[in-house]
Amino acid sequence: MDKYEIKGRQLSSVELKCLLVSRGVSVDKAVYRELGGQSRLNINPLTCNCMLLPDSTIVQLTDVKFHLNYLSGMLSWDNLKLLKYASQLGTPYSLRMQDGKAALFCEKEFVTFVTFPDYTDFYSQKTSGGLPFIGNAVLQGLDWVSFQCLWHCEFAASGRPCEFCFSGADHQALAAKNTPMPDAVSADDVREIVRYAQEHTGASAVQITGGSTFDGRSEAEHIRAYLAALDGFELEELLLYITPPSDTATVDEYFALGASRIACSLEVWDTARAASITPGKIEYTTRRRHLDILEYIAAKYGAGTAFSNFIIGLEPFETLKEGATYLAERGIIPSASVWMPMGRPVMGSMTAPELDYYSRVVDLFGELYARYKLEPAGCCGLNVCMERDIWRLQNPAAV
């Protein structure tokens, strides 16, 4: 992977990705105007823009200005509360046109040129049932089509959302107003969206994600239908993010129906912080059930078939290290999703960690992947998650 210099310090692509994801970028209007028609680049945050560093590292592109303007107009939770965090949301990073290309700057210092995935009309499509692709599925990087919330989050509707979660905040607000929750996306719609993504964008991997549920049976009904709808698709990966069920038979069924890996994400290891940041997971499904299911999967289906996401930046390095090590020792992949503070404040803060924190995380996860022979999912990587980037940093011949 390439190296970049910022303020006299050499950064790897993964370290630069962490800074860009956590701080956001200010994008000059000329970049949209000159490159939007030929690239996957849109001012609407729901299109999940990303940019490619010269070594093909994929980086979420959050244009902070447009992002915050968009949030103020569409989310149902109280955006006025964000105003007191405005001083924490500045970014030194910008994209401008230079010599006909998009150039990344840190303040006035040129960092590198970036590119974007090829243009697609994916986000202008609707299924035959009338469901818009936009707002229901996103393209991540070059490989992935992801469904971020296929059914609503019951934890959030009960007043126990994860603090960092957009969808959870929206579901909590709907419940407070006694407004009906959105219907789950149908299996037919999922099938159509995946087929279009494969045929028109080259996507080869799928993420299935929904809200957390009290009753695993209702969630299982949805997942069974989605897996059946995708039967026969040639996919490199089919990831399930699930609420840990109370029985292992449900997990066995998911693998039999085609799942390649399953996540029961803890998000935060520090138990005191987790009680505040992920209250539903602590109160309803409990830390123990998450670990029981993850350990069962790894023991029965092999190292790397179970994984758990950590939101990188929400807890001290020491507790993150403890949790990531605990999982890796048991053949469970600790995944690393960089916290984007411009979303929602967590524990009263929208301030991201400094570079040294991310550098320690990159070194730790790389060491764990090598020691326990854990290879994260995917080929090129994901917009916000950096586990595949860390693995590629160690295995350049595999790129």
C-alpha cells in the first residue's frame, strides 16, 4: 500500500482512510459538476459515495457540508441539538479539481489524487413493486451491495437504540409519535436489487442487515425469505448481520441456506460504555448471548465464519484490545468500522480520536489476523470498515 505525508508524518492508506472517514471531507462544487456525470458521485448522502486512493483503498466520502444540510431537512429526530456540536465537526480535508482530476488536500497541503467508481444509474432504479433502490440499498466500493435496514429495529422502537445509529434514531422517533414502522423490504425486492447490482455494477458480494428484534422468530422469517430469494446467485460473499438467536438451530439453518459468514455485532467491548451506547443489546440480548452464538459458529463452521463489528473510536484502546483479542483467540473476526461522528453524538461527543489511536488499532488488528489466521470478507474492501484494508496491508501479493 502507498504512503502519504500529512504535516510531516508518513501515513499508510489505512491510517489516511481512518482520518478521512472520521473527519469527513469538504467537496468543492466543481468536483460534482465535472466528475459526477462519469463517476459514482452524488451530493445525496444516501448514495453512499466513496473515493479510491491510488492503491485502490476504498474510503467513504462524506461531504460534511451537504451531509449536515441534508440531515437538517430529512431526519425526524431533533437536529437542533447538533448545533452545540458544530465546533467539533470541522474538517481540514477537502477535494478540489486540479489538472482535470480530483485532488485531496489537508488544509492547503496537497495529499494525493483520488478517483471514483464508474457511473451507474443504480440509485435511480425502482423494483417492479415500486420500491426505490435509494434509501434501501447501497453500493459499497467495487464489490458490495448492502442492505442497511431491511426490517425495523425493535430495540430502538422501545427506546433503546444504539446511540450512533441513524435508522435506530428514526425508528425511536416514529415510535414516540405512534407512527407505524416501515414494512420490511420484500424478498422479491431484494432479489431484484441484487440482480441489477450484479448485472450493471459488477457487485459480487451481499450484506443482509436489519434492526435488532426481541423475537428471533420474526427476524428468522425475513432472513429465510431473503436467502431463498438469493438461491442460485453466484456470490463471493453473503454476509448476515443478525440478532443472536436463543438457539443454535437457527444459525445452522442460515448456513444451510447459503450464508457464508454471520455477525452478531457487539460494537463496544467496554461494558459500562456499552450500557450507554448499545443499551438494547446489553439489556435484551445480553453480552453473553452474543458471545455464545459467535463462539458456536466459529467452533462448528471454522475460524473466520463468525465476526463481530466494533465501532472504532467509541472506547479506549485498552478495552477495544481486550475485546478484539478475546474474539480472535476463539476464531472470531473482530471487524473494524470507523466511527463517523458527523452522524450522531455518542456519550455527549462528536470528537473523533487522533491518528495515534487509529495507528494502534491498525497494528493490533493486523497482528491478530496474522496470529490467528483470520481473513476478513471481501476483495477490495468496504467504505467505512477497514478490516479488509488491514489484511491487505499485510498481504500485498493478494491485492
